[in-house]
Amino acid sequence: MPKEKQFDISAPDGKLAVLLPGLGAVSTTFIAGVLAVQKGLGKPIGSLTQMGRIRLGKRTAKRTPMINDFVPLSQLSDLTFATWDIFEEDAYESAVHAGVLERTLLDQLKDELETIRPLKAVFDQDYVKKLSGTHVKTGSSKMDLAEQLMEDIASVKKKTGAERAVMIWCASTETFLEASDVHRDIEAFEAGLRESSPAIAPSMIYAYAAIKSDVPFANGAPNLTVDVPALTQLASDEGVPIGGKDFKTGQTWIKTILAPGLKARMLGLAGWFSSNILGNRDGEVLDDPGSFKTKEESKLSVLDYILQPELYPELYGNFYHKVRINYYPPRGDNKEGWDNIDIFGWLGYPMQIKVDFLCRDSILAAPLVLDLALFYDLAQRANFKGIQEWLSFYFKSPMVAKGLYPEHDVFIQLTKLKNTLRYVMGEDQITHLGEYVLEHDPSRRSELVSE
């Protein structure tokens, strides 16, 4: 039976503004998709908040409500959208240019999409070498640019009548950066903003502006962005939920499914070679070595954390892992990922697994944007603050508190997410302990859910 709720979650009254740096393939697919669902032109497939159920109590209780009925989430009809981009195209023009959704569908949404015009972006080509645009802000310093973004956020909320807002980074992958002295605390960071430090990338300016505006921030790219001590501490001090990094969509999502299976069966890994071809703006950006290194760091870390070679040296101590991404314009947004996996089993005998995943990058990413917007808004209404590790399910390179390693196993991540929802709503955690276990410790029956 339900317990007393652990958190006082405010109701999702009024409109929720979803703020999107970047009006490219992912953002337009997300926005058009939400509008299409509202009009009955499609289903929100891939969205846990819209399609998923959650088990409550024992299996025999048969309590499995829809997640959006169980927890107080904003309704799709309450969402409004605002974006920033370096190009002036409205959402309809940008969606047509991206080529993800069929023109016949976009034409049915044209009136609504044409009203969504991007604000001028904070952009510097030093951080994204392969792109250039003229629809950009100018300012006397990076602090000036941050203040302009804060003004944008306030203006959007006033114009749309939104009670709350969340920001999801959907813009391009920036060049590789490592945390430096300017990121050590908020005083150093704000001094760096005033001095326009080259160690502060545009995405960091957006994150700072969001946090200072009491707006949750999630990073859908592998950029360093909010994953620095200054901004994580600021978010905690200001009571703002943050997280990232890098939407878990295609090839890496498959890795987080397969690798736990190998480890569960104690099968060894000799090598994992991954190659990708894609032709959208993301592929063009990743053709730059600096941006590719940012993405590579995100994709390579997954296997090490899941397989834990330091604990299982005989199985995973010497595996070879290679990731390649190739820009191939004819493929557009329809990314193809090839994986050759060399494994070994009983007595060391070798075997192979081959995967050819012909996916649609933005089709996989769009429902993640929706879920993150709704869950980060929930987190703020529950008075959560700082890094939201319970939402690691959505990221290739999840942010965690200092001293912890990230959990990459998608099944553990999903369990953590659902148990967090159960906890905040006053329901028992699902431990999967059977009745036969509890018979040996009846004193704990009230705190553990069996079967």
C-alpha cells in the first residue's frame, strides 16, 4: 500500500516553456512531433512519460498505471517552445531543411511551426569549426551575452504566459574542452565571463543564464558545459536541477543493452569496433577533429564503466575499443552504425556478434527531449537540486556527484528512474525479492516489496 509521500510536489499548473538552444533536426523533430501528437497525427512512440507504465506493489496487485497518470507531469497541451539558432529559418523552414519528417506531415503543422522563430544565438566559431551563421548576438563580454540570454528567458515567459521553463541543449557538439581554473568555483567563472575567457564555451553561457534564471538545464550534447564545479555548485546553491551529457540514442544505446548482457553471462570481450555514417548537421560538425574528440570521449567511456575491467581482468582487461564517425551527406539524418564485437566463452573459444543499426537519429532523440523537459520540470517542482543522476537513463555520459562513477547499464538506469518516481510518490521500492526470501526475515516485510 502507498506510504506517506516523501516530497511535497507542487502541481504543474500553467504553461511550461521548453527552451531549446539550436533549432536543427532534433529540435524541429521534437516540436513538430509534439504538435502532431496533439492533433492526433501520430503517437509519441519512444517517450517513457507518454507510453510507459510503472509497476506498483506486488505483481499480484496488478497495479501498473501509466507514468503520466502516476506522477504529476505537465500535459503536452501546456508546452510552449522558444529557441535560439545561428540561422534565421523558422521551425517550419528548418524542419523542411533537416529532412527528417515528411513534407506532407510538416505541411499540416505549418501554421504553428512558422510562428516559432529563433532568437539570436550566442555563438563562436572557435568552438564549432564547421558552422557559421549571422543570426548571432554581440556583446561587450561573455557576461553581457549571459545577461542577454537571461533577458530572453524572462521575455519568453512573459510573452507566452509560461509559469515555468526548462532548457534542453539541442545545439551542435562543441570542440573538446577540459575543466580548468576558471571553472573551479562560481567566483572564478563569473570573473571569466566578465573577461571573456576562452575556456568558457557558448553552451556554458546558456547553462549559467538558465541556472541564474531558475530554469533547469539538461545537456543533450557531449560538451563539458554544465559539468564543471562552478556550475554544479551554482545549481545546488540556487536549487536548480541540472544534468547531461549527450542524448543516448543510436549506437551507444545499443552498447548499453548488449554490454550488460555479456557481463551478466561472464562472457569475455576481445574487441569492439564501431563505425558510423551520417549526413545531417551533426555529422558535418563532427567532421572537425575537435568536435569529434568531444563525442569520442563520450562514446568510449561506456564499455569501461559497464564491464569494469579492473574487477574482471581475465574477461575485459585487454579489449580493444574503437569508434569512428564519418560524414556522408547522402545519408542525411538516417544514421547507420556498424558494430563488430569479438567475444569469447567457455575455455576461451572465440565468437562474434555483428550489428548493423539503420536508425533515424532525430527520431530517437526527439522523445528523449520530451521526457527530459517533463522530468526536469517535475524535479524542480519536487525541490530537487543539482545533478539529477536518476535521469542518467537518457545520457551517453551521465553526470554524477563528485567521487562517484557513472552508471551506464540501461537496465539499472531504468530501475533507478522508476524507483525514484515510486519514492517521491510514497510507493514502495521494487526490490524483486521473492516471498521465499522474506520468509527468512519477516520483520522487514513492511519495508520490502516481494514477488
